Amino acid sequence: MSKYEPLWKYLQNDGRDTFKLTFEEIKGILGFDTDHSFLTCKKEAGRFGYQAGKISMKEKRVTFNKVK
């Protein structure tokens, strides 16, 4: 199990087409700060029906999109 799996399950259970989550919201879901490993692990979201889109370091936010 990936350390990011709770985030992927959160997205899947909510089911919205698009999410814009701040780094703080993601921390609240996971219980820890995201780090550079997120860049490698973000492709795991596909198994849960989502893909990580834009990652804004300036806005400290990640956009997730439902795969159709």
C-alpha cells in the first residue's frame, strides 16, 4: 500500500470530476506533509479513477481530474 492511498481513496469516494486541494487539505487527509515522492507516486491515482493535473507551488495547490 502506498502512503498516498488514503488520498486516492478520498478522491474516489467523493467522486467529483475535479478537485483543487491545497497542500494543507492534503496534509489533513494524509496526516503528513507531501514531499518530492508525490511526484513519483501521483500516477497511482489512475488506479482510483483520477489523475493529478497541475501542481502549483505558488498557490500550494494540486488539481485532480477524474479520468473519463
